[in-house]
Amino acid sequence: MIIMHKGATAEQIDAVIDEIKRLGLKADVSKGESITIIGIVGDERIIPFQRLSILTGVKEARMIETPYKLISREYSEYRDNNRIIRVGNVEIGGDKPVYIAGPCAIESRAQLFRIAEEVKKAGAHILRGGIFKPRSSAHSFQGLGAQGNDEALEALSWLHDAGRKYEMPTITEIRGEKQAELIAKFVDILQIGARNMYDQDLLGTVARLNKPVFYKRHFGASVEELLSFSEYIAVEGNKDIILCERGVLPIGKGKNFTRYTLDLGAVPAIQNETYLPVMVDPSHASGRRDLVYPMSCSAIAAGASGLAIEVHYNPAESWVDAAQAITADELERIINVCNHIYSIAAENKKKTAPK
Ligand code: PEP
Ligand code: MN
């Protein structure tokens, strides 16, 4: 990492960038109000810090130990604010909470359009719908995308059209590299599901599609791992990363009352480390529709930038994740109270001393 002097000129900054490129490395420039920080992307063993530190305008050139340098709040131009990720008219990480809603899986055109209309009315901003579903059993419904190329194309075009009709950007999961390019043609935000959090090749491929990435924490991953692996997206030059806490594995023997354990302490902890927005998925985290409301409120109170919620007009009949689906009426109730909590949480955040 290279920290430039306060008064460093544009020419001096360019000269440092040129030198980094000459070494076969990439520069990640973060321009703050008063100082410029240049991150170096590439094999850190070959970085000649000594040589870089004597270039004009350079204040300091040194190795940063943290594995998530590029998304770290400390080494960026972001101090008290987050990176705002803009998709269509929606701002994620800004001064309003953002709600992603829609079915777990797209079942038909009619199902998707009806849910899209309902969630829009309830106040949702972004439309979700799974086409390639990660499932625990090879014998259950894998999403329309798994039925063939034509079915995948059809479902993708429904999602695209429903999003345009109801004026919501769209999101769906990319489960494997071979579907990535096709999905990116139709969808605004690319989701990497919990099970694929560690797939470096998939992360790189999705990052290079140059669309915002909704990146879900694996249910066995530490916060540090989530941040470290996010860096695989950032090194591709894509910092439009929305992190999502969606619950970790529950502990103990016997009956589990929740599908996962929502780790809400992770939300402010992540926010301390990175400027990327953090959202929460209370649906997969709890696995129970009666817990979606209280978990949503708690997530927003903990400082989440928004929520991702599964909605169906006939929850019990959902093809996938029926136990956690809620109606659009319930979503509206959640949005109303969460908007209120968000404004209180934002006020308090300003007063709370950082770590
Ligand atoms: C989903 O959001 O559709 C999903 C499968 O979630 P997760 O990857 O968190 O299990
Ligand atoms: Mn689901």
C-alpha cells in the first residue's frame, strides 16, 4: 500500500501508478478529500516497497498484513460513510434502507408477476427470484434453470420483464461459472449464495461481469473469511459488493428451533472493518415465517443497510422454502416498522463512538 503526501500532484500519482504497472502489478487508487492511497494488486512477494517509497510525492510504502486491504475501511477514502452502490434508481448503503423481495424460486410467469406487483406495492425496491437453486437434495426442484436452456432463458426473461414492468432492479443467484454470462445479460445484481462463498473461480468470473454482486456469508464462515474472500471480487476492480449476513450453523444437539443462527453482532463488526454495505436475510436465517418480522427489526436496529426477504402470495404452497415465505402484507408491515427503526439507528450511529 502506498500513501501519498497530502499535496501530491496528479502527475506524481500517475508516475507511481505507471511504476506499479511496469512491475506487472495493478494499482487500486482510493482518492480521499486530502490524501490518496494506492493499493497494489498482485503477488505481494515481488513488490519493491523500498523503491516505491522514494518516488516523489510518496509518504509511505508498506506491506499491509490484513488480507482484505482493498475493501478495508481503514485503508480507504471512506471514513464515516459507506460506499453507496447504485442500481437503477436504488441506492444501497445510503440514507434509506433497501428491501429485496420476491419468491425463493421462480415457478411460473404468472407467479413471478403477481409477486412482483405485490412486493412493489408493499414498498420493496429490488425483485428477487431464484432460477438456479442450490438444494440439499439432488431429488428436489432445482429451479427452472436446471430444466434446460430454453427454460432458463424463459425464466430469466420473465425476471427481466417483471423488473422493468414494476420498476425494480432484479437479482438472482449464479450457482456456477457456466451460467454467469447468460444471467448477467438479464439481471441487474448477481448473487453468490452462501454455499459458494469460498469458490474463488466463481467469485472472479462474477466480479468481471461488472455488475453489483450480492455476496452471502457461508453458514460456517467467520467474518474474517467473508471479508477475505470478498477481496477476490475487489481485486477484479469490482467494488460494488453488497455483503449479506444470512445465519450460521446452529449449535447443540436435538431439535433446532431455527434453521440457522442469525449472527447480528457480525453486522456492526463488518461495518467497522469495511465500507461495503451489509444487508441481512432474515428468511434463510430463521427458516420460519413467524421469525421474519422480529429478525428484520433486529437486523435494521443492528445497522443493516437493508433486508432480503422471501415472499409468496400463498406461502405454504411455495415450491421451495415454504416454511419461511411471508405474504406481501406481512412484508409491508415489516417495511413500515423497519423504515422507522432505520432512522432511529442512523441517528444513534452518529452518536456512538467507533471502536
Ligand atoms: C437464496 O437467497 O436464494 C439462498 C439460497 O440463500 P443462501 O445462499 O443464503 O442459502
Ligand atoms: Mn430460499
